[in-house]
Amino acid sequence: MRATLLVIYTPALEACRAFYGSLGLEFRLEQHGTGPRHYAAVLGDGTVFEIYPSSARRTTGALRLGLAVEPGLVLDGTALTPGRHLFHDPDGRTVEVHVPPS
């Protein structure tokens, strides 16, 4: 088994898109029918990562994500060293960023 879809809901759609985009995700704006406009990116293994605007019915509570990135990723002007780094997205979710050795 492997994950094929990961969706987070946020009141800070653009801020989350910018945060996850800074980790190397390339998002495209989508809208299915009359549904909400949202962002989608496809990870290296084909998993779809989507960011939707939250609503009264759809929210993402506490969640911890782990993402592996390419060596040499520069975040906020600093190249991340190999290892595990903890960040928080604009909604406060913990994001573990794993950087492999070069």
C-alpha cells in the first residue's frame, strides 16, 4: 500500500501554497466543476498533494507531515544540511523535512 492523495484544508491558502512551494512542490491552480479553487502538486512517486480553502465543514486539525526533499534545498536563504529539520506551516502543522546526504 502507498498513499495516493493528501489534502490539507487551510484558512491561509496562499500562505500555505507559498510555504509548501518553498519546499520544492510545484502547484497548479485547479477547480473541479463548481467546487472551490485549490492548489495541487504531484510528488515524485505520483502522490497528489492538495491544498484547499477550509470551511465550516472541512478543516484539517493537528497533523504532522514528513517530506523528503532534494539535497541542497535553500529555505529562507539558507541551504539545509543533510538530516531532519522541523518547521511549522502557516497553520501551525509540524512539517519534518528530511534532507538526504549529497
